[in-house]
Amino acid sequence: MYSNLPRKGDFIRPYEYHKVLPLIFRLSIESEAASYFFRPRAVYIGPYHHGKSCLAQMEKHKSRFLEDFLSRDTSTSLEDYRNEVKKRWKQSLMNDYYDLAEFDLTRDELVDIMIMDGCFILELLIKTYNQTADEIFENEKLLRYIKTDLLMFENQVPLFVLEMLYKDAIPTIEELLGYYFWGTKDDPSMYEKKSLDPAGSLLQSYNQLYIFPRSDEGKPKHVYPQGIYGEIYTKNRPWLLGRCSTSFAGHVPSAQHLEEAGVVFKAKRSANFLDITFHEGVLEIPVLSIDEPFLLSFVNLVMFDFHVNCGSVMESYCHFMACLMYTRDDVAILQKHGILEGKFINDLDWWWLSHYFGRPFYNLPVGHYFAYLFDELWLFWALPKAPFG
């Protein structure tokens, strides 16, 4: 399965003839890997997959959720919503998707897709937030795949459609998304200084909310020791000679090397797998429950981050994990401490996937997302444990 996964740059169609970069990406190739990692499993959203019969059963739920959503505000009719979306047709919708002319859809059909899918998403978020009983919540497996499908590259509607339908209701869309994806409620810290881009997509909004600022941002970089301690520092590590005053934020010792140096690995439960901390010799890493829904979401997030943020965050994370899991023994250490769990893949599968995205043999840009954490781990591993002056 993973051996057919294309390179990051292979996925997105070229936009030389577009005046504006489309916000809803589209795959550039048809392959087994593209079909596996980017094909919705439970629900089709947007025009790219519209009309496919594979997930026809979900259309019944969409119709139900549309009626439920419209009943929440009787002052606004379906026709009112249609007119609102049509106003944004030329200035936004035609630029949001890649080459809509390829699809045999009229303007009215596309508008109806936006409203149907937008209302389905919003009603799903509202019912989840209010913990409303509904038959769709009786199937846990279906719910997990719906959540994964909402983060698929091609399976998107513009955020402005959701905002237009939802208006200024309470709780906010940010709060609905926070509870739906991470179970956070009444947590203002998650939304501070974060304003979702109305021109973006749900995948982009997830990316904005998920990637929080690092608490170590702005901290000074280490100046590595010179003189006698510099000699101790580079003893048996000739590749470090002459580089002791530079940052090693592009690489991390493996899990086995860190454990031998005294690092204590600790698994922690966190809704955000980027929430990695290192303090007083304890490296806490959120538990990764490896299964198909996680991998599908993970690959789509990595691809999105690469094309929108040049990989500055997710690639930093993947690089970190790739360095930790350099050998099978390293993977076994993470499994032993409960950091990796799940029956979907074995250690070699995860090792391959992490190395594929992480490029462990190449340095990351200075100041990448986990740069300070990389420095801290290097210091702990490489420096003598006695204080130096």
C-alpha cells in the first residue's frame, strides 16, 4: 500500500492558467495510492465526487440534516440561501475549485451542492456539540470515517458557505469545530488570536485551529560549549567537530540513543499529536492510536501543510518521529512505552511512512516548528551531565 504513495509534489494540479490559486485542491493523478489515501469512505462533499453512487446511502442523511438545519431558522428559506450563494458565484466559487468546467454541473446544481453539503456539515457539528440523539450517531465506525472524510483534499466546501449559512449564531463555528474534532468546550485559549479565513476550506480551518503556537517560540537558541567541554562534547562524534557553536535543530538522536542517555519516554493523552514536550529529562509524546482513519487524516494533513505552509509544521513533526524511529528497536521502544498503539499496521509500516514524509537524512529549515525541542534533546544527549561554565 505505502510503496505506491506518490511524492508530495505529484498530487496537486498545476495552476499556470489560474489567476487565483484554487483553495479546494484536486489530485493530479489517478493511482492506487491516490484512491486509497484520498478517496472518501463515508460521505462525498463538494463537486469533485458529486453524483458517484458509492456512498448513496449517506444522501438520505444529508436530506434529513438539511431539513433539520432549515427548521432552526424559519425566517430564512432555502431560496434565500440559494440567492446568497449565487451572489458569491463569480467573485469566489469559480476561483475556489480547480476547473469546474470539467464537471457537467450547471450553476444552480453547484449552488445546491454547496447548500446541501454545507447544511449537512453544520447540522452534524451542532448535533455533536449539543449531544443530540440521532441515528447517525449509533454507528461509531461511520462517525470516525465521516470525520476523516471532512479532512480529505478534494472533499471540501469553502468556509464562506458555512459562515453564510450559520450567520452569527452561538456557539461560533470555531467552537463547533473545536468540540467536533477535539472534544474541547468552553476553552477560549484554543481560539485566542485565531481568526478563520472565510476564503479557506474546512481542511484549512482545521489546520489553523490544530496548529497552536509553540510555548518555546522566541526562546534563545543554545550556544554550544567551546574549549575543554567542547572537546568532551565532540568526543567519539567526529562529525560534530567545528560545529559546536551551531544549532542542531535539523536532527534528533534516535529513541534508543536518547534512552541510553537517560531520557525517560512518557506517553500522554492529548487531542493534539503536536503537543510534544521535554522537561527535566522526560520526553512526553501524545499517544498515536494507529488505525486506518488516523492514517487517512494524517496523510491529508501532511499534504495540505506541505502545499499551503511549505511543510513547516507537519514535516517538522514527521521529521522528529522519523529520527526517533530510526530502527525497528526504536519503534519497539515507543511501543513499549505506549506511545504507539494500534493493530492496523506493524512497526515497519509506520517506520516507512514516517521516513517517507520526514526525510531523516536532510536538515530542516532553521526555525522550524520543533526546532527548540530538537536543540533540547541534542543538548541532553550530547553534553556531559556535569555542569559546565
